[in-house]
Amino acid sequence: MHKKFYPYMAMAMAMASDRHFLLGRPKMTEQQRKRYEEYQCERAHRLNPVDLSEREFVINGEAIMAHDKKTARKIYQRRHGKK
């Protein structure tokens, strides 16, 4: 390469960097952002499926997975019996 520095080369590099080497993503509209977030959510569920019908309930320090609180109490009673 040449060791000489030409001003027009610097100008050409500066102009090219504005168009071709912008950092970051272009701004998304609200609709595009919502679509992107929905896609990310669907992709995450495809990669790591989660059963959203059950939740975790804590009864007397014991974590129980169940659909609702009533079912969780029944499961707890079945495990520990009546006192």
C-alpha cells in the first residue's frame, strides 16, 4: 500500500462509512416490534416447551404443581393424609 495520505481518499471512506457501516439496527415501527416480540416468544416456546396450564403453589413449604389452588390442596392432602 501507499504510505501517502490523500484527502480525497479520507472523504470517500467517510462517505462510504455513513451508508454501509452504520452500527445498530434500523428503527422498527410499533407493529414490526410487536410482530418481532411475538416471533421471539413463539420461538422460545418451540425450543423449550412449557406447560402453561399448571402453576406452582406452595402449601406449608412444599411446592406443588397444579392447575388451581383447590387441586393443589387435594394433592397435598393425598400426599400427607389427614392429621
